Amino acid sequence: MQLRRWQHEAVKAALTKYETEHPHFLCLATPGAGKTFMASRIAKELMDSGKIDLVFCFSPSVNVATSFQASIESQLKCKLDGLLGSKGRSLTYQSMPSQDLSFWSLLSQYKTLVIFDEIHHCAGDNLDNANVWGQKIIQHIQGEADYTLALSGTPWRSDKVPIALSSYCVDGVIQCDYTYGLERAIQDGVCRIPKIIAIDNDEITLLSGDERERYSSFAELLKQSKCTYQQLLDSSDLITYMIKITAKKINEVRKRQPNSGALVVAATVEHAIKVAEIIKRDTGDSARVVTYLHDGAQDTIRDFREANDKWIVSVGMISEGTDIPRLKVCCHLTRVKTELYFRQVLGRILRSTGVEKDEGFLFIPAEPNLVEYAERVVENIPDANTIAIELMTGGITASDEPAQPPSLSDKEKEQKPIEEAVSPIDLTSDGGLIEFSDLQPLTLAESYDASIGLFGRFRQEIINLSMRDFPIET
């Protein structure tokens, strides 16, 4: 596999900076551009030149960590599993707190490269403002690793805390060593052109007890009533319409590319089950559902990547770094309303498969924040008609009373308290976290990590390494 032009440029820039005794390199590349392969090639170049002995990689999920391991192993032609003869390990950020001093001492005993995928999850430029992952970087990696490589497609944090290992301009803009934006990626054929369709309605009926109120847009409903965005998302009318137009689009796309898939990003486990039931009822197709409550979710994602079926419904399990190139249509029904997460979801349908003038389609409710984020995406793609507002045909009924969840299996009922513990979290456009029921007050950085927990990362593999089970060949 050959490097793309941008990847070659980034590799060259990183190696040049390392030669000037600057040990850290930050690469911003749009989601879907191929950061994993680029980082793997940097590891190979450093290993081949004898500048490093070991490679460690930290990622936000097991799925991404596994992908990084496979890519780096392919480049180095050796294992990255921590066993005899291994040249390092690919871990999750969640595993950081469980590592003991014998693990961290490897960074001072050997020449090492540490790769951070989606570095924006690691906060803090000092121990006082750092989250737990940022603290581990400051305590054990910064100043110890010979080289560090940070990657991000969305280099900012919704809680405004500085990203670990990063430098900022006076105006607060992060300084990147190499940048590969969406406009260039589209020109190069690396990413698809995004087509964003915002769905609105001018005949909204809100049920509030025995009263009925009328609204002429989602923006008006959310601003002038007590109806929350989550309650709007619970509307069967809205879900049904969103699924129908998504189904229409994926069927059109599959006429040209028969293996194309559609992703629905749901709000909660119960919401995902409801969405899957509506897909089955209205389209006749079965949908795979992946949430933290579903056994084998990572296996399901891997199977779907190579399969031919249309639908997969996720609660945060398919976001940043999850590579399923055949996904071409996405329905955004999550309650998470940060620009960071919006762009990560959009990125799932942007990885090109080499089709000329390829397009990815994202359907969103016309919630004001989401529309604003979509407009900012458009600003980066001049002369492209990439966003449209579409009115639903027929009215919609919503309620300011919580919807009744669908029936759950015995296993799901046993685990339901996990969902209830995080369900009061509401992510707003400015990154604030509201209504932490029965939870202790958190710092901004800790609050951000709580939101990451919402993205289906409850079953992450926690790996403990020690010197005795990590023998290194010298």
C-alpha cells in the first residue's frame, strides 16, 4: 500500500521535526483521511533507522486500538501485542490508569515512540487542569518518550481545557505541525463530498398534559416550550420520517454501489431498540444494533464492515476512528450536540472508496446548533452545494413527557442502572454538562470524560502490563 501525497508530506514533516530535536508532532487530518496508515509509516521509518525500540499507541476505543495494532504490525512486520518478541502495544486511553510503574518505566529504559490517536481526549497542560489521561501523559510520557505523535481530526475540546502536549497561539488556536483539511481531501479523492440534509417541520403539535400547543419549526419548539431535544428525538413521527428518507437514500445509493450501508446514531439504548423496530416495520430490513449493553458489539461492527446488509444502529460505538468505508448514509438521532461529535459522526460517511465524485449523506433534525455546525462544514468546501433544509410532509406530534421505553430483556433490565447513571447528561453546544443526577461535582476535564463514557465505551478492555509479562528482545 502506497502513501497518499498528503501522508508522504506528513511523514516527511514529522521526521524532519524529530531530527531538529523536537520530540512532539501534532497532525490534524480530516476524519476519514487515513491517519492510522500515516502514523504507522512514521513508526516504521523510526524503527528502521534505529531511533526507537518500541512503539506504544493509545486510542479512544478497543476497536480503534485493534485497527492501529494491525496497521503498525503490517508496517513493522512484527507483533505489537506485548508478548515475547513484541515491539510494543496498542492500548485504550481507558487502560492508562491501570498501568503500574513497571509498565511506565519501559519509556525510560527503551527508545520509544508513543502515538496518541484523537489526542483531544487527553486534557491538560499541568496536573491541576488535566483529566486522568492527561495526568498520565504529564507524569509518565512527557519528557520520557523519545518521540510522541499526536493525531486528531477535531483538535478542540468542548470543555475548553487545553489538549495535552499541545501548543496554542495567543488567540487560543491550536498550533498544528501538519494540517490536511476536508476541502483538499475531497479534491484528492480521499474523502467524499458531504451532503447534509436538515429536516424541519412547520406543523408541530406539542402535547403537554391535556393541552396542545402549535409550533412552526424545531427551533421555535425548543426555544419557546419546555420540550427538550431528547423528547423531540423520542417522537415516533420524527423517527419514522427520518428512517424513511434515510431508507430512500440508501436504496438509491445501493443501485450504484450495492454494498453501501446506512448508520443511525441513536440517543440511548432504549432509543436504539425503538429505531431498529421502526426500521424493521417500515422497510422490512433488519438492523444490527451495537450498544454497550449488547454482547459482542465490537464483533458485530467488524462483521458489518465486511457484510452486505444495509443498516446498523449505534449508541456512540461507531464514532471517531471506526473505519467502515461502505457507510455512505447516516441518520443523526443522538442527543449529543457538540460540534466535535457532529464532525466525528459526519466523518463516518466520508471515507472514499475510489468512486469518482463520491458523496456521503447525513440527515439531521434542524436543531439550531446542528444546522450551525453543518454551515461551518460548508464554509470549508467552496462552490459545493452541501447543505439543504427539507420540510417534513405532514405534521409531527411531540410530548414534553418522557417517552415510555420499549420492553427490555432480563439481561438488559439487570444492567439498566448503568444507563440510568449517565442518562441525565445533556451535552450543549458550548460543551457544558447539565444535570448530573446523583453524581459528585466534576471538574471541566472530568466532565468531558464522563461524556466520553456516554459514547458506549463501558466495555473497554483494561490491559495490565508489567515487565515480567512484557519481555523485550534486545
